[in-house]
Amino acid sequence: MAATVAGTGMEGVAGNGGAPGGPALIYPPPEIKNIVDKTAVFVARMGPSFEERMRERERFNPKFCFLNPTDPYRAYYDFKIAEAREGTGAPEQGPEDGKVEPAAEAVPEPVVKPPEPASYEFMADVPSMSAQDLDVVKLTAQLVARNGRDFMIALMKREMRNYQFDFLRTNHSLFPFFTKLVEQYTKVLMPPAALNERLRENVENKFALLERINERVTFRLYQEEERKKAEEEADEERVAYASIDWHDFVIVDTVEFVEADERMALAPPLNLADLERMSLTQKKAALAFEFEDLPQVTEDADGAEMEVEMDEDMDMDED
């Protein structure tokens, strides 16, 4: 049984020939059908959570109305999901084309996460900093590891106004790196008994050392596979959103520029290499120089208004 539906000439109602033993299917127009078919394949492969994200992100897009349960194309969408999950890939005898849908890929078995090995004790990621700052941080960490925490507190009080020692503050970005160096230097200068036993075991029992190396290699391979899977999922999402009409947008806000913005004197931009080579003292000096160069437009305007008002009041008093 087939009947023409008002709309595009390509739409139609199919009977049980579209879905055996199921309700009648309303075939969407070609531009909507391609989106429905792709979305159904991704939902069958990635689960209902992907459909929820699509419904939330595309709730204002009329091309994704088939995600609503009351939409007339919902039955066709559910049929394509079931077809993709079964992997039949049966040819569709729709009014618009007779192409064969690709079968869904087999779901791979979940990979068991290997145990994460212990982190290296004498390794630390060096952040972006100048050579001068690195030397100061290393030397300060050695002195703190040798003399204790009281030395660090006294150094903080003495160098409170020295920007070169800002890394001693807990809220500074270099403080975690400095703390890590202090711990490592402390273990080197005053090694605990357990550390010496582990080093002696590494020399005497080489098979245990090889076993730990194998665990690290296995965990590193697992991390690489997970990274590749994340990249593949991101690529699939980009393909899924490639069919969105990005020309259908709404202006949210408009940024306006006034004359004060054009007269504002800004410091020349710095590239990343120059910024990394600067020491903490140089960065602080450059930041203070930028604030000094900013024009005080508001204060000048207010001052001019106050002068005009004072002149007017004086004239009125004289009259």
C-alpha cells in the first residue's frame, strides 16, 4: 500500500514492505534521508548516549527533528538503527533511491586495562622557563633540601620583594616543580633505607627488573591504543556533524569599538620564544611597563569636567 504525501514529490508512505511485520514507514526527502541514515549508523555503533547528545545540540535544527519521538520520520529512523545493529545491510526500496546501506562493524572485545606502574622518582617535567630561572630554582632546591624548611621560610622573608624568588609562593606556577626538585634532592642527599634496598634488588635480581620494564611497556602500549581510539571517535563525530548547515546561525552579540580603543597605546606583542627566555624579574618589569603606558582616559575626562564645573561656580559667585 502506498500513498503520496504532501510536500516534496519524493516523499511517500511504505507499507510492511519497508519493515517486515512492523508499522508503515514514511520515507524522508533525500536531503533529510542522508542525515537520518548516517545518524542511525552512528547511534547503532556508539549507543543511545550519542543520540542524546545529538538531540541536545541540534534541538533548534529542523533537519534533526526525526530525533523526537513524535516526528513522522521517527519510525524510519528506528528501523535504520535496528538494521544497522543487525548488520543486515538490506537494500532499501525507497521512492528516491535503491542504494544498499553498509553493514555495521563488529564491536571489538573490551581491552583490560593493565596496572599502572609507579612513577619515576628522579624525573620531573621542566616547564617553560628561562635558563637563569632554571639555575636559580635548582640551586634554591638544593639548599632547601640540605638545610631544611626553616631555610626556605627565612629565604621567603628576606627575598619578599625580589621577583626572582616568586616561585617560593604556593600560588606560583613554578612552585610544584620547585617542590618536586626539593623531594628529589632530599632523597639523593639523605636516601631512605627502602630506597637502598630497592637499588640493591635491581642489581641482584635482574628478572624482577625485566618484569617491571615489561609492565611499563604494556601500559605504554595500552595508552597509545586508547589515544588512537579517542582520535577515531573524534573523527567520527566530525563526520557526523559535517552534514550540519552552518550557514543557519543566529547573531548572539555584537562587539562595538569606540574612539578610546583606537587611541589606546598597546605594547608590542611578544612571541613565545622571547617570553620563555625572559626571567621572572623581566616579566614583572614588562608587566609594570604595560600598566604605566595605558592612557587614563576616564580620569582625564572626569578631571576636565570638574575643572569646567569649578570655573562655572566661580563665575556665578563673582556675579
